[in-house]
Amino acid sequence: MLSREQSREVAIRFGGNVRRSRRRADLSQEELSIRAAVHRTEIGLVENGERVPRLDTILKLAGGIEIDPRVLLDGMAWVPRGFRQGSFYVVREASSRRRPAG
């Protein structure tokens, strides 16, 4: 389970990725709202790191921006600590924009 601080860090990173991607696509929150079928208020909450969306909303946002959903997860990774020791999130510096092989 994530600590409150880790959850907040993930929400902020994800929101920043959404905002950056939306701006690169030259879309307003309202335009993205229409294209993604997601309420504009929800987009604002996500971008401000106040909410982490469900998987279906992540896919809608990526589709509305016309990007691969992995772009919205840039800089985040799940790192296992061991079978019985649990796991934790690590928020890393933004990648160098290299695409994974495969």
C-alpha cells in the first residue's frame, strides 16, 4: 500500500504529464473534455494532482490527446521489494523520451 505522501507524489506526476501533453497538443481543458468525454472539472482535478483517474479515464485522456497512454505514466514505476516485504512506488525523473523496445 502506498503512503499518503507517495500517493500524492504519483498524483502530481501524473497530472503534470496530462497537462504537458495537453498543452503540446494545443488543446484547452474544454477541448480535451469534449474529445475524451471526460468532464472538464475532472481534467482540472487530475492536472492539479488532486485526483488519480481510473484506467478507463486514463485511456480516454490519452485518446483525446492522441498519444500512447504510456506517455501519461512517464516517470512512474512499480518496484518490487520482495515477496513478503511488500512493494512501493518510485517516482523517477522524467525519462529521456526513449520508447521501450518491443
